[in-house]
Amino acid sequence: METTVVQDAYMDRLLRRIIKRYDDKPLATKLVAHRSFGSAISILENLKGIDLKRLYCEVNNFECFVFSEKFSEPCRKQLELAITDNEKFVLGLHGFYTEIATIVKSENSFGELALFIASVIKANTTSGSAVLRNIADAYANLVLEVIEYIRPNKLDITRDVRGISVNGNVLTGRAIHPYSDLPLFESVYELSTKKTPRAQNDAKRKVLRRYHDLGIPIKDIQDITSFEMLMQRMSNEYASILPFINEYTYDILPQTQSIRQEIPFENIQIHSKYSNNYLVEALMHKVHTLPPNGTKFIFENTCDGAKSLLMKEVVVNNRVQILYRLCTIYDDFFGCCEPASNYLFSVLQFTCNSPAANNFESIFLNLYASQVLDFGNSQDFFIAQKDEQGVFISVPIKVEKMDGPLINWYDRIEHPNDPPAPPLLNRVNAEIRRLPAGVEIPDKVKKIAQVLGYDLKPGEVLLLPYRLDEKIQTFKL
């Protein structure tokens, strides 16, 4: 069957039908339905020129890296529908998302859905061929929109889904520019419903004025595309670590974010005794763990705009993930690293600035390795940047180990006036401890340590996170 062609006039008629269908609904419902329509258009563009046979082949390859058949199967069927029946796909997508959200809420399977979404982002980031790239983008565009539908209060679009609590409930946080698409939605709504829409220049001025009213610094129509791309990158950031954010890792997320996003680490030199490939291999044999609340590396006098790098280990789904938040003088960048699969998610990968992305990867691996491996010489790695005279000098890095009881960052940030709740977990990551003399380590513990990438020395044991109220460990062999 040939792939159907996406035509602007045809899509405009479908949009009018969607606007009419939700005309009497609250603004939040209208905006979410409009966002779903936008996702549908992006998916159809991704799949243009791809037939069902090629889709089957590439999706099967893609889903080898995707967690949860429960969610991958309905997503696969939606992509098939997008090729075989454009109209049914576009008009039914809002209903598809609503159905998925209903299932997730009734089964309380938010954690499984979050792992699925993050695995899609990971597979999409690492996909190869051009055709697979298009299908991976279509798959990601389809899946990301699900997050809009699992808010506890679906009409409150000022709060976005940010993570999953220890109890398995959705954690929400303040949305970054929740009405960022309202100006364009109002413009499209006016064009679709009024018989004599305003002149083009008047329409542009109204759109720009609405952005100004919403506090979004867009000064020209051409800026809108860059802004939308930035919002998409931010969505990918949040989705990439969705299953790893709970009450105790919530401080990884930035609390403020602009639309500027200057790129750090462009104008530096990195000197390391070890290649990135060597470090990736070495990190499968860690001998230390980070403190319960993480480790912060502070770049004194800033490092090409970077102020600090916070790292936290977390054990989820039998894997060690390293979450990070890179604070710069402009913005924060955040993401995760999974040493076991040599995966580092960073939006710097999507900025068309390979030096910055490569530099960050080297900085991240070297700093993390300095804490979990036995590196003897501090001069094995250092960063140099230009001083006022143009001479490269070493950047001092202060290491702040955040020991102490586990901190409920979600309550501290989102409910600062409420009394703190007692922690439910002993820690979010594993911990290496010494055993009493003469005590043998069970073989099962050794095997778990190997799976997680730890080399235990004689007399050491690996302790896993557990709930303090139930003593249930989070690792299943």
C-alpha cells in the first residue's frame, strides 16, 4: 500500500473538524487536543515515503531497545494507522491518548509508562539509518504526547508531569511556559472559525503581542520556530529521566529556565590521561558509590559559563543511572548516564555543536570516575580555559560530597511551608560497606554487584535501596 501524502488543505479541514469537536470544552482541553493534532502532523511528516513493509521491519528493530510490550504494541498500531488511514489516525489520536491514560491510572502503572517513555527517548537518540531515524522520530513524537494526558488534574496545564513518587504516584512541577502555544492556537482558531479573518500583518502583530503578554521574549515571527525547537528539546530532557525522578532526586530538575540556553564548554581544553572509551569500560568495575544526596562539582570562577555539576546515582529497573544537573550562568541542562550501555543523554547532542557535546561527555566521565574508581593522581584530568590575556589556565574544581540523611527535595521545593515528611527510602543508590570479620558474602550478592557494575573487595557487601516502612529491596535478580 502506498504512503498517503500529507496535504496542507486536507490537514486544514481536519483541524477545523477538531476545533469544532472541542469548541465547547475548557481551554486546557482545547490546547491539549491542538497539541495532539500538532503531534499527528509531525508523525505523518516523519512517515512520508515509508510503506508498511518498511515500517514493520524498522519498528521491530527499534523496539528491541524499548521497554514494555504493553505500551509498544498500541503505539505500533497507531503508526500503522498513520500510514494506512491519515484521517482516522489524526481524528482518533486524542482518543488514543485518553485511552492510554485511563489504563495507566486504573492500573497505577505510571512507573512502567515512565520507563517506556525514557527507553523510547534513549532508542531515538541512538538510532542509526535515515529511515530508522524518521521512524524513531515518529515513535518519539507519538509517545511524548502521552505525558500531557496523565496529569492528576488534566485541566491544570500549569503543572507538568516530572517524575514518579516512591509510592508510584505522579509527581508534578511548575510547567515552563504552560501557555507557550496559546498565541498560535488563538490565531489558528480565528482563521478556522471567522469568515473574514484579520489581515496577515495584523494577525502577526497580535501573535507577537500575545507572546509578550505571556512573558515570552519573542520579538519576530521567525523566532517562533527556534522557540518551539527549544521547548521540544526541554520536553526530551524531562522525558529522558522521567522514571528516575522521585522525591529524593527532584533537585536534579531546574526550577527556573529561560529560552536562551547559551552553550557551555565550547572554548575550553581538556587534558585527561584516559580516553572516554577507557572510562566507559572502567565504570563497569566501580569500587565506590556516590553519597546518598549526590556529589556536586563546583567550577570556581565558572568554566566557560558553567558554574557547577551535580551528580546523583539511582538504581532503577536493575540498572545504575547517574542523573546530572549542569548549572550555567544562563540556564540549567540536565539528563542521565547509563554506564552499562554507554549511554549519555545531553541536549548538547542536539545543538549542532559537537565540541561542546564532546567536551561535556569527557568532563562528565572523568569527574564521575574520579569519585567511583581509584584514581590516584589528581593531575590525570584537568580543564583549562583562557584568562584575560588569552592564556589557557587550569580551572579549579571544588568537590562537595552531600552526605547525611536522604533529603525529600520534592516537599522542600514544591511545599516549602509544610513540615517535612519522614523519608520512605534509606537511599536511592547502592552502598558499599565493610562486613564484620569472618562474614562471607553470598554468591547472589556478588552476582547483583557484578550486574550493577561494582567490583567488591574481600570483606565488602553491596547494600541496595529499600523502603524503610516495608524493607522491600528495589532489585530483582
